Amino acid sequence: MRGVLPEDSILDFVSTIGGDPFSRRQIAFLADNRIGIANSPILAGLRPGIYAITLDGYERSFDY
């Protein structure tokens, strides 16, 4: 979506966000792509309701 909007457009992802490492990486990814999180609550101690595999070199880690 960001790629088709004018440069000065404001785009936010709005959802409840966890306080875990995956959620922090998700927020960083959004910020790197000029996507805000508006007033989305960040709930410490909780994790997102998704399943993802991330790679660090050849080591895989799983987030549920």
C-alpha cells in the first residue's frame, strides 16, 4: 500500500501489539517502511496471534 500512496501520506497499522521480541521487530519493520502504529496499544508480556519463522543465519526461530 505504501508504494502507491503519495510521499506525504500518513499510513498506520492499527492493532493490539504484543511486548515480545517479534512484536518489537514488527514495529521496527513498519517504522522502516514509514508505517506508523497510531495509538495501537502495546501489551507487555503478550505475543501476537500469528505463526512466523525468522532466520538468523541458518538458525530458525519460531513465534506463535
